[in-house]
Amino acid sequence: MATVIFYNSILFFSTFLVWLSEKGKGNLERYFFLGIAFLLVFIPAAIRYDVGRDYLNYLAIYEDSMLLDEYKSAEPSFYFVNWFYKSIDAHFQWMFATFAFIFTMVAFRSYPRKQAWLLHFLIFSMLWFFSFNGMRQAIAVMWSLLALFYFFDRKYIWFFVLTLFGATFHQSVLFVALVGLVALFPLERRIKTRIAPLFFIGFIVFTLISMNVVLAYMEQIIGLVGLKYVSYFDSSKHFVERDYGSGLGVLAKILFSIYIIWHAKNFIEVNERYWLLIVVVFFYAVGTVLANDIIIFGRVAQAFVMGPVVAAFVLLQLPNNRVINRLVLGFFLIFLAFAYVKDSFGEPTTYADPKRVPYQTVFQL
């Protein structure tokens, strides 16, 4: 129970501090509160020991040069951090601390001057625990989240630079770069605001009720392009049915995504580049639907999780349907709060033990 209280205190108190940073009279007060909030979420992730399902896997990679060499060309930034600390014979915990710093630093770098507390809560309620497990992918997602804001400002080169750099930690965000490229294709507004949203919602619903059909075609497409991920379809470790949870959490995420897509017109009227946001939310929703039955697709959804994070943040700022938008956003935030509290208990499932409880540090070795 002490660990659960600890985890929840971190999220809610750090969110309060980020909110306070907006109320300060000058930059000094702002950076003071942001600095404390930064340390609150960074330090526990940096000094944890054997907390997170993949902790020992990353430790094994650090200690085994042959395992580490597999990442040299595919994900060179991940490789370089490990190689650097190994070359100076540093304690392995420096590797975890560095990745925790990068994750937190990029998240805070994306915060705007106003409503930063909302973005903070969205990011860390949805991704902080994930960063304990899928450490590489969580860092990559942070870079792609920051890249989205550059895309919205027409800074397309920065968008691709940041997403491609994120891919040097985990290749999954290459899909985000590809989606960004497709989003630059000129389309009539009627397609973006009417036809595409209807198609997206229809496909999400079709996937929900016709899972086997979608999976069959997906395996064929992935096989044709020769991606290594096709092996997951024959994996007894990853491609297994999900048999835990009520599915209410998945439903909440899908319904929120559908609400965002349904109101694509309101988003695009504010900023034409929000079209990319709608597309990213669509892919997140499809990944979430698939993950409701097949566990490995949770990683697919995580590759696009910056979609609902940014969409929820933007939703508060839309000029139309303010009351309804805030009501929907409020319910979504309440859901995220309850989901975070539930996850903080770290209950093992039939798939794996998240290893969040008890929280322990490297100083306890």
C-alpha cells in the first residue's frame, strides 16, 4: 500500500506543481515549480531497481556485448548510451538514469506556457509506468510527441528530424514519420472533415466486430513488405489472446478516440495541420482495439499514443462545443486517474508481472 500511495502522490503532486508554475509572477517561480515537478517524476524512474517488467532484460543487454551489438545499426542511440557507460566501466544504473532523464526532459520540453498541467497529467498518467517497461519505445514516443507540435507550426523538417531521431531508440516511431509524410499530401477539406472521419470510425467499429478478418489481412500486408514484426503472428510469447481485464478501459479509449475523429472538422478549422492528429488518433484507436484481444498490439497502440494525449490537450482549447468538450475531457481525465491508480497496484496478469510493487531502489542492493 505504501508503494501505491507513493506512485499516486508523484503523479498528482507533480501535476499540481506544474499548475502552480503557470501562476507564478515570473520565470524564476515558473522554473522553480517545474524543476521540482521534474525531479519528482525523474528521480524515482532513475534510481529504481528491478522495477518494471523489462528491467532485468535491459540489464542483461547492458552486461552482454553480443546482445547489445544487435542494436548497433538498428537503434544506435540506445546502443550508444549503453556502449558509452560500458566503455568507462560505469555502474549499470547510470544507463537507466540516463534514459529516465531523456524521457522526462523531452516531455517537459513539449510543455506550453498555458495549460501545461493538463499535458503533464496526460503524458505521465498514460506513459510513466510504460516507461518502466517499454523504456526504449517510451523515449521514442516522447520525441514523436514533441515532433507533433513542430508539425502543427509548419516546421516539417523538425518534425521528421525529431521522429527519425526517436527511431534511433525504437523503430516503431518510423510509422509516425510515415503517417506525417502521408498527411502532407494535398486533400480536399471535404475529405478530411467528412469522408475520412466516417471511414476511420467505420473501420474502427469493423475491426472491433471482425477482428479475425483484419488480422488475416494485416499479416499478409506485413509479410509482403518484409517487416520483422510478421514473426509476432507465430509467436507463442507475444501473439497470445488477452484474457485479463474487463475491457472497460479499452472501451473508454476507443470512445474518446471516436469522439475526437467525429469532431475532426472542429480541429481542422482551428489548424489545418491537425489533420495529422486525427490520423494518429485513428491508428491509436485501431491498435487499441486489436490489443483488446491480442496482447502484442498494445505496443502498436503505444507507438501512436501521443495522438490522444495531444488531442485531449487541444480539445480544451477548441472554440466550438466548449461545454461538451470539457465534459468529455473531464470524464477522460477521471478515467485516466482511476486507470493510473489501478496500475499502481502492479497486479500480475497471465501475460506477465509488471513488477511495480514493491518499489525499490538501487541503493537497497
